Amino acid sequence: MPDTEGDDLEELREKVERLEDRNRDGESRVEMEAYDLKVKISSEDATVEELTELASGEIEMLTQRALIGEYQELEEQSLHGRLFGGE
């Protein structure tokens, strides 16, 4: 697993190159995963680089929302435990 942002970027570039190699019928496709979230995107007009930029923004937004949701759930559990004892 990559340790630095530079490693993450290099891994992403390698994936883009593989996707370009598998490009069929003039359609660009990109798939990205982060934790249990997945973004799939394809286009006949956009380049793989454009799709990668779009998908990166989407996966970042989804990851932030997921983390906020997890944080809120932890806060609720903590509050419940203080009010009623137990968990």
C-alpha cells in the first residue's frame, strides 16, 4: 500500500495508463475505489485524464461525507452512553 502522496499519484497514473490501454470503441472509462466507496465513470467525448479528474473530486466528496457520517454516529453513541449508561 502506498505510503506517500507521491506514491498515490504514481499508482493513479499507472491505473490511468492501464485504462487507456483497455480503451474500447473510443469510450474512456475510469473506476476508483476508496474504502468501501466506488466511482465508475465513462464517456465517449472526455479523455481518461478528464474523467480521472472528475472521478477524483467525486470520490473525495463521497469519502468526506462518509467520514462525517461516521463521526456523527460516534458522537451519538457517546451521548447515548452518557445519558443512559452502557455503550
